[in-house]
Amino acid sequence: MSRVKVKICGVRTREEAEAAIEAGADALGFNFWPRSPRYIAPIDAKAITRRLSPLVSLIGVFVNEERERIIEIAALVGLPAIQLHGDEPPAFCQSFDSLRVIKALRVGEAFDCRVIEQYAVPMILLDASIKGSYGGTGHRFDWQVATEAKRYAPVMLAGGLRIENVAEAIATVRPAAIDVCSGIEAEPGRKDLRKLREFMLEVTRANALVASEID
């Protein structure tokens, strides 16, 4: 098993972006859903991304946005990848030839992992299903569902991850990646840089422990 990668989502300032990269994050997520407290205007995201290391992945988060608008924002900000976090159908997700797509699915009691087979995308993000929300709630779901989901696609685990439980999440699920947002915030839309660094230290420890068990 390779190292579990980390996406820091809901980045809104250059300070947050640089702190995440310095701490070892593999990817940064920029939320372009206007109704989210983590929303960032595309022009503001561009001002951040144009000065960042080319070694970090940049991902735009969209919720039920028009295809043309997604392509426009991705080109402006310089995004090679997008995360579709709404109710986008499989055909829509597969219509982006030049962008790598992560499709977010919300896990509730009736969730069936076989639905993943409908989405021919490079990665599936699993988040908790909370009525009236499209993510960022800080709630977790049954991680055994994520373990089962790995049979169908590479999984990015999200939902309720924080300093206290991320090591357990990595050891239990061993996903391809994890996504953290509210678990490292001082308040919705503003990162707590101390929590961010401590979270990344826990990820590093967990990755090392899993690697030693495999060896």
C-alpha cells in the first residue's frame, strides 16, 4: 500500500495554502459553490494558485454547476482536476475530457457501493449524507462502507475527520486519500493552522505505522 495522500479542502487564503503545503499536503481544494461558507471567488483563487508550488495538486470543488462554467473556472484558476460534490449524473461526470474528475457520493443508511460502478471516474470521494447539505458538516459515516467501496474505485475518505481520529481512519480503511475541511477549522471558512499541522503530523505517523505493518 502506498502512502495515503491528503487533500486540504476549503482553502481561502494564501497563508492557508502555504501552511498546508509546508505541512505536507498533497492537494488543495478550492470551493466554488456560492452557498458554502468556504466559497472563494475564482479570481481570488487564481491569485493564490499562481504563486504555489507546481508539485501540489489543485482541485476545484463544484456543486451542480453548469459544465461550461466549470471549464471556464478551471481554465482561469489553472485547475487540472475537479471535484463534483452535488447530484451530477454519471454522464455529466464523464464529459470532461481535459479535467480529472473526483465524484463525491454521500453515504447514508441505504447507500449501495455498487452505484460506484456507474461513474467511470479516476476517484470516488465518500462523505456523510446529511439532509440539506452537500458536505463540510463534520459528520462521519460507517467506515466499513468505505472499505467495501474500494472494490469498485480508488476512494478518498471524507466526513468528520480530525486530529483525534484520522490515524484510526487510515488504519481501518486504508483509502487512497483523505479529505479534511471542518476538522481543521477555527470556524467555518477559516483554517486553524495549528490544527492543520497537528492533523498532518498524525497522518504521517499513521502512514508510517501502516507501512511498518506491511513490511
